[in-house]
Amino acid sequence: MIALLLTFIYVLAVLAVAYLLEKQGIIGAEGVRKLVHILVSFTVFPIAYCITEPWARLIGPALFIFINGFVGGKSGERMMGLVCYPFSMLLLAAFMNRGLLSPDALVVGILSMGLGDGAAALVGMRWGRLKIGTKTAEGSAAMFIVTFSIFLIFGDSSWYISLLAAVIVTAVEAMTPHGLDNLSVPISAAILMEVL
């Protein structure tokens, strides 16, 4: 229960710091959103490795689905991303609870979404010049590099399997409409972690 409490405190601290950074004009709204996107992904570590009660792994994501969906006040594409992010963590944690995913697959899935997609957005916004639909080649390159690194670190496969997985996850991210990539990226990465 201590890990669950510390996870909630961490998320609240991330949100508070993000709010202050935006209010002080240090980071713009989109940068703050991506900062939260990246930092909240680290909550996967206690969910995967520290919280032992299966029901407790689902509490945080379920609560944030409610908060983001009903209290968040957003609509459209932004709302989809806000709800899909915790929903993907809830879904993958439930699969782990049922023995369908390993803790490492949960971590790879969520970090691919949080770090990979977050890096893709930041790089694409800052340096993106070559458009591919609504995404940029530069952002996709960042997604690939981060996802490849995640598979190398947490996978027990060879580098070329990690390379293949990163190519597939990057393609999934590039082809998925905004907002829904918060669902398609973690699910595809977690499945690839299990099957490759």
C-alpha cells in the first residue's frame, strides 16, 4: 500500500510542478502536456514491480480515467488521449494480473507510449520539417530511437528483434490518429514484447 500511496503522491507532484511551470510561463501548454505525458509513464514501475495486490494496480489508472474523462473539461481528440492513456495502463495491468503479460511487457508498453510518443511529439514540434500525414519524419525517428532503447533495456531478445519491434511500434504510432496512439502504442509494444 505504501507503493500505491507514493505513486499517487508522485503523480500529484508532477501535476503541481507542471501547473507551476505553465503559470510562470516557463513552458507552454503543449510542452507541459508532453512533460506530464512523459513523467507519468514512470508510474508503471511501481505498478509492475512493487504493488503486489492485483486490485491495487488498477486503482490509479481507473481513478485517472474518471478524472480525465469527467473532470478534465477537454473534448475531442485531446479528450481521447487523456482517457486512452490511463485506460491503456489499466488494460495492460489487468492483463498482467491475469498472467497474460509479464511485468516487463507492461513496462515496455507504457514506456513506449510515455517516453517514445512523448519524444516523438517534442522532436516533431521543435525540429519536424518533413511531414508524413499529421506526423513528422523527425518525430518518428525519435519514437524509433526511444522505443528501440526500451526494448533493448527491458527485453531479453537480440538487438535485431528489438530493432524489428521498434520499427513495428513506430509504424503503429505513425499510422494511428492522434489520441488513439495512447492505446495502440502500448498495446502493440506489450504484445511484441511477449511474442518476439
